[in-house]
Amino acid sequence: MPSDTTSALHFDAVILGAGAAGLFCAAQAGQRGLKVLLIDHAEKVAEKIRISGGGRCNFTNRDLDVRAPHKHYVGQNPQFCRSALSRYTPQDFIALMERHGIPYEEKHKGQLFATTSAEDIIRMLLAECADGGVTRWQPCRVEKVVHAPADAGADTEGTGSYQIHTDRGLVRAPRLVLATGGLSIPKIGATDFGYRLAQQFQLPLIERRAGLVPLTFDGAAWQPYAQLAGLALPVEISTGSKKDRMAFLEDLLFTHRGLSGPAVLQISSYWKDGAPLHINLLPGVDVAQLLASAKLQSRKLVVNELAQHMPTRLAEAWVAQHPELQRPINEASDKALAKLADQITRWEITPTGSEGYKKAEVTLGGIDTKALSQQTMECKAQPDLYAIGEVVDITGWLGGYNFQWAWASAAACAEAMALSAGMAAD
């Protein structure tokens, strides 16, 4: 590997990470006239895009409110994402898909998926990079990053230069972008590299944890539900106190180790360790009135009455916990039926943890948004260093919001870099 700067390759910008944000930023910057190098250590490009949405990539969400996009995002300051998301909207990415002739469909609550395969979106992003003349090194290991100030004579633009030492050689550029992603799904290459670089440049970090992740339960509290794996039903799920309560109406899925499905993935981003979940297993149904009425009209077993309104296995699991209810409903006491109704509509259970990064779709936390410009994604205290996508402390809801943040933050960064290089904006 070359050790002196005279033998280094020169680019206008180097982007670390060839995931959704990195690919899109590289394409946008290249098409604005910058000479761009995109580097990633993984063997395969954009593996997270490839596996997302069941292999069809939930690439954005029509329901994102550009007037208040922050309501679909989590972080120390969700308002931070408003500028980028209002300037590059879901409709902008939809238009790109349509230009490339990629069919898509809406499945649920504004969620848009590629009709055929996520591979179509990866090919589109690579084609956009090719249109911008982007150079991509992959796999390529970054061994060291050094910033040489302008007074060291390292850069002709007068702002300093980033020297990126890689296993393919030394690279210099006046601009460096961290698009390194988070810690979720390490088996496809996720690492803490971006966070280590952030620390090197003294950028503050918000504590990281798994987000959009199944939750787990141990011990006697979970025993009555351990045999329900594979069972799914729509619920209302919530967590938090009255002041900060968050609730979702989504499908719940029982697993061998706990709870998953869209309802739990959504609430997991708001759940705090040691806090209970509150679940209404029959949202929109007055269960107390339903059971009281059935008592007056039916001689069926309580479990059979309940099974008319929820999956049979779930009804059996609930009634099995109440010996006094294992009888015809007309023989059950009003008090026992009222207690059952309350437990079904206000089920309280406390997770002991989550499935962790191996099953998490995203990483909560990351580079503190206080350190970044919301207009440009540039670090305030470190010139020409940018951070975009999942490495930043902005996390979207399930349903395409995280990809939209990747596209929008990347577009904001590319535009800013082009302007700093004296390129005309679109």
C-alpha cells in the first residue's frame, strides 16, 4: 500500500458505506459533477436492501407527512429530519422508480414495495451511480482515516483533506461521508466502524440499541403462552406513561421466545427496559359486554364463546389460566367474566429483553443530531465531514420510513457537497 500522499488517488468526495444512503448519495453527488469514490467492506452491495421487505424492499411510505415528517421518527430530536424529508419526498423516489420502469405496489398503510424483487432497486441505484461516474471499491477495507488541515498544504481547495488508507491504496478527498449504517443484522456485515470514526472526530454519540426488533419473555410469566408460536392477530399495543404513551394498531405474532409482528416491532423502538407492554387483544370490541350478553343467551363453554372472537388456541390459553371459567358461560360468575374481559383488553406483560441486533431491522441512537446541520448533514465542528442514514440518531417507524430517511439525508448531503465544490444545484 502506498504510504506517501504523492501516490494517492484524488476524489472530490469519498463515501464510506454502499448501503441505501451511501449508494444514493454517491449517485446524486456524481450526477451533480463531483468525482466520487464509494467504499464498502462487504462482499455484496446493498445486502440490507436485498433482504428487506421479504426480498421486495419496502422502499418508502406514501403516508409520510412532509409538513410533520418527524412524527414517524424516533431520536433525541426527531425534528432534525424535517428539512431533508421535506426536500426529498416519497414522491421524488417514486418518480425515480417510474423513470426506471420498476413496478411497485402499496400493501398496507402507505407502504410501497417493489412488485418483483428488491434486486430491481439495487440495479437502479447502481445505474444511477454509473450515470454519475461513481467509482466503487467493494470489497475494500478502510484501515485508517486522517484529516490533514489546510495549513498542512494537503488540499488545493483550502479546507483540508481526508486521507483514507485502504487495502487498495491511499485516497485523498476534501469531503468524507459516513454512510456506514448501524449494528443491526451483523451477519450481512454490520459493524461499529461508523461510530468509531465518529468518536475519532469527537462527534457525540447517543447510546445505541436494537430497534424494530422482536421482544422476549422468560420464566413463569410467559409459560401460558409458550405454545402459541405462529399465532397472529390484530391488536392495540402501547407502552409508556400517560405523558409519553405510544400506541399502535398492528398485527401481533407469537413466537417461541416471545412476541413479534408489526405491532411489537413498532413498539420496540419506544419500549424502555423494565417497562410493561399493554395489549388489547380485541381492539374495538367491548369484551365485558360481549361476555355478559353471552351469559344470558348461551350454554356454550366460556372458551367456545371466546373463540368466536379470537383464535381458538389463544382463547384456550386464556381460559386455562382460570379454573373457574372452564365451564358453560351461563354458569360462570359475573366477577370471573369481568376479570377475563379486563385481562384480554388490558393484558400487561413485561419483556425481559429483545432478540438483539441479529433480528433488529434498525439501530436506535447513533451520531447526535446536535453535532450536524439539518440542512446539509455536515458536522458542525469538523469541516466537510458528513453523516447520513442509519448512523445518525434518527430512526423511522416500520413501513418504509427508514429507507426514505436514507434517500432524503443522502440527497441533502449530495446537494450540499456540490454547492461547496462550486457545482450548480439542480
